[in-house]
Amino acid sequence: MNDGSNWPMDKLTALRLGRRLVAEVPASRPERRAFVDIAARQSEPDVRAREERWIRSDVERSFRLEHWEYDCKRIDGFDYDIGAVRVGFADATDESELITVLSAWGVPPDLFVYPWDSDDPK
């Protein structure tokens, strides 16, 4: 993924800026909903940039991926985490490894949206 060709450019830029992305994926049962989220790992230069009130882009950023399932009845409420199950998690040291993990999980990059455009409760 080093050339970014597998990601929509706005989503690749968001990842490089350290923004979280979310994809809704099939759940194990009809009464459940499942999401995979990608969160960028924060480094010391990110902390310094935040203290200086700016956001730095990093093409060598690493990521944490988590796959969660939630009870449909609780997903919109305060207690969305009751009955939630972490299905899986992985760390990706760079963009190339990120696409490898997503491929193994069967989640294409074009499924990812910004958190505010999803029903992900986190």
C-alpha cells in the first residue's frame, strides 16, 4: 500500500494525520453489529505537534486495529459496551502491514469511513 493505491486519497490522508477510521462488517448473529476500527499510534513528535496546536502527517505511522461486536439493542445507548465482544485485534507497523492485516480479515479499505459517518458507538 505504500503508493496509497488501495485507499481513497481522503482516507489515506486521514490515516497519515493520525485520524481514526471505522468500517461496519458482518456480525456473527442478526441481533449483533460489528465494526473494525483503525487507530493511529501516537509518537513523541505527534505529542509535540499537538502541544504546539498542529497535526503532523506521517507516512511511516503504525496502527492498532480492533474488531468489536455489539448488541444491537444497546448500540445507541450509554451502555453500548454491555455485551460487547472484542473479536480480534492486531498491530500494523506501517501502511503495508495495515493492508496485509485488512486483507487477512477480509475488510477492503473502501469500506472505511470517518467515525462520525458510522454507527460505531466508540
